[in-house]
Amino acid sequence: MTPSILIFFVLAALAVIGAVSLILQRHPIHSALSLIVVMVALAGLYLLLGAEFVAAVQIIVYGGAIMVLFIFVIMLLNDGEEERTNFSKLATFGGIPLAVAIAGLIAAAIAHSTGDLPAATANGSLTSSKTLSMLIFTDFVYPFELTSFLILIAILGAIVLAQREN
Amino acid sequence: MNEFLSQYAYLIVPIIKIAILVLVVLTVDAYLTWLERKVIAHIQARWGPHRVGPHGLLQPLADGLKFIFKEDPMPANVDKVAYVLAPFITFLLAFTSLAVIPFGPQTFTIWGYQTTVGIADVNISLLVLFAITALGVYGIALAGWGSNSKYSLLGGLRSSAQMISYELSLTLSVVGVLLIASDFSLRKIVEQQGTSGNGLLSWNIFPQIIGFTCFFISAIAETNRVPFDLPEAESELVAGFHTEYASMKFAMFFIAEYTSMIAVSCLATILFFGGWLSPFPASWTFTFYLPSVILIPFGLWVIFDGIRYENIFGRILLPGIGTILTLLGAALLLFPQVNGIVQGPFWFFAKVFIFLFVYIWMRGTLPRFRYDQLMSFGWKFLLPVSIANVILTSAVILWRTRQ
């Protein structure tokens, strides 16, 4: 077993455990902490694939900025533990069969896949921050600017909602 | 044995380097507290620590022992996971941030494994540092929330708000340096500042004076030091987020604070003050002997001052330290090769020391911000200025390349 496969399994296990714990935890802060573990483990997986820039940005944006805001709001509201309720009928009769079906589908897909999976393209074409930014600001400049407009509109919406009514 | 070493050198060499760095940084942290207490005491016309050892030199040791042997009670109704995890997160992240900092220019080979001065030479080291800083908020936020005390909670909330606000201007203020160096690697950024051979004149501080001002102010806010230490404002919040902590858990917050001070000083040195480069032009060869010229007179002064110390222990210890310093300086004169290796780290640590001194100096001089002043200063002044600096720098670079 090569070291990189070992690291992959550790990080993948961390991500899965974090994701499961995110749903099972009863306290919102513990759920948020589990989500941070997932984010950091994902960043580690990106690093393993050779996408250093994406890994660093994953931690800075998702692990840092967004999750800090989550934690900040939960702390500010000082929300207590949530109460366990019985599952709704829809969840019991619709959700469980659906989950089993999806799990079966994935298992079938893995079982039918022949030979080795194609390796991730870590050939340096998308990994360097220079080539990445060249692509963003030349070929994909309109989608990129449109996305930033979308975020701007969201910020404006938040300001309008937060404004006190006169 | 040798075969084993060369086969696993990629594991063994970094572990040895990490162990050395952690030991050195812990010692420096301890003596930084001594220096801080001494300097502030003299600013306020007091003596500072002077009971434990000559000039209080053994005070950090006494403090450390006291921290270890103190009882570590856990308050009732705390959130156990967050309460225990918080000091570890803070401590771990503070030390992790030192891992990507290059301390010198050399690369050397041990057991067939090529390595550098510094733990890891990553090509996105600046981004890694910012990623670690971004995670640093959690330790303080969790400590504040997990302690289940209103002072801690208020301290934690203040601190998270402050760190979110100043992280933006911290990141934006270095964009100017990135544009000049056009690389994320701290090593490349330093090397780029030394290409012209003019010494001090080619450092980033001159084209990026606005960027440096924004960087330094936001860095002080990120490390929660005076005048931005509102999270632990003792007159309002007892001790802020670490009110409920005692013993080693408290010490871990304390060590983490000093370690992040060191990390930020290293970063300022690398980005704006040429890292390990000498401030003198490359043609001035006599500056090669500067480490000895500083060490020998300082060592002699310690010897002659120590002989007259009031008790016998000091009369032995101080001249001993002085003799070691003088011999070190003499050894550097005798072995020019060793002196050549020492040059880079000498300048690096000299610059870092100046920044650490400025940190302490400010603590003895400046009053604390009011909370609303802190927020409006960060958002309404620092952030626009650092964005303006980015636009200005890129405009100048564009204008120069078009010519």
C-alpha cells in the first residue's frame, strides 16, 4: 500500500464520518464542527490530486469564511439542542426505499465497472494557479463575471431584508 | 543502518526538523514573555521580574513549572468537546503556520534527501498560511462558546467578528506583493526582492508602503494584541474567551498567542523586508562580519556587567552566558564557512526580533480601541485603502509593461 493511498483512505474516512456526524449530532455547533471536518478532509483530497490552489481556496473560503459565519450566527443566537421527533410518514415510506435504491445503484455501477478507473488528470493543465486564472479571465470571463453579479444581487437582497422598515 | 536512513530520509529528516523548530519556538515563546514583562516594566519605570535568577532570567522556567503543576478544573455545564478541543486547535494551528516559512536561502542534503532551511517548501506557501489563519478563529470561538460563561461568550463573539473583519484587509494588503513577485511561494517572493543586488532599496516595503501599513495593522488585529485585544479586555470581560481556562489549557492559549506573533513577524519580514537578505548592497563585503561584530561586544558587556551582580549565582551565570556569546562571535570570525551559512538566518531573525519588539513596545504605549471604533476602522478605512492599493499597484505594473 503506497503512502498516498493510505492518506486517501484516512481523508475519505474522515470526510464520511464528518458527514454522518453532521446529520446525527443534536447540537447545531457540533453539526457545524462536523461540516468543518468534511471541508478540511475534502481540501486534503484535492491536495492529493495535485490541485493545490483549489485545496487552499477550499479551506480559505469554505473552511474559513463561510463556516466561521455559520458558527458566529449559531453562537449569536445561542440556540440549544434540538429535539428528536418521530420521522414523518413521507420520510419512512418514501425516503428509506429511495436511499436503498440509490445505494444499490452505486453498488451496481461499481460492480459493473471493468478494470481500473481512469486516473484523475493531474497533468499540470489545471493545477497551476497561473493557468487557472488565465482560463478564468480569458475563456470563461463572461460566466465568471455573471457569477459575481449573482453574488452582488444576493448581497443587495440581504441588505434590503436587513434594513429596518421606516 | 545507513541504508535504512537513506530509504526513510523523507520521513526522518522532516520529523527531526519539526522537533528542533518546536523546541526552539517554545523556548523563544518563554523568553518573549520575559522580554515583554521587562520592556513594559522599564517603559512604566518599574523593574519587572528580578527575583527568580539573575535579572529574572529563570522566571519563564518557574512560570512553566507552575502551569504544569496547577490544578486543571473543568467548570460545570461546559460543552466538553468544545472546551477541551479549543486550546488544542489554537495551539496546533499556531505551530502549523510556522511549517511553510523559509528561514534561509540554503538547500542541503542529509542522507541523500535534499531539504531546505524551514520545514516545508511549498509552492503555494502564502495561501497555506492564509488558510491556517482562516481556521484560527475556531479555537477562540469554540473556547468562548464552550465555556458556558457570559464573559467568555462575549469575548469569543468579539474575537470572531474582529478576525472576520480584519482577515479581509490582511489578505488584500499582500496582493500588491503578489503582483510584483507573481508567485505564491514565500521563497520566490524573497528571491525576487534580492535580484537587483541593491540591498535594502529593492525590498517590497518601498513600492508597497501602503500595503505594509494595512498588513501590519490587520496582522496585529488577527493576533489579538494591543491595541486590538478587545476579546480579552480585562476591564470589561475579565479575561475574555479564556476566562474559564486554567493550568496547561490556559498556557496553550498563551503559547499560541506568542507563536502567532512570531509567525506574523516572519511573514512581514518575508513579504516586505527581504526575508533573509542583507540590507546592504552586495558589493559591501565587510558586512559579512556583522554577526561577530554584534556578538563579541555584547558578550563582553554581559561578562563585565555580570561580575558585579549582587548575588553569587548571578556572578556565575551571567559571565557564563557572556563567555558563550563571545566565543560564538569569535568562532564565526575563525570559520568563514560557518559565517557564510549563518548570514541568512542572522538577518532573518534580526528583522523578526525588531517586529516582536515593536509588538511589545505598542503594548506598553497604546490604549485599547473602543469596539465600534474597531469595527468602523476595519471596514470603512482599512478595507477601502487595501483595495485602492491593489488597483494602484496593478495600474503601475500595467503601465510599466505597456511602455
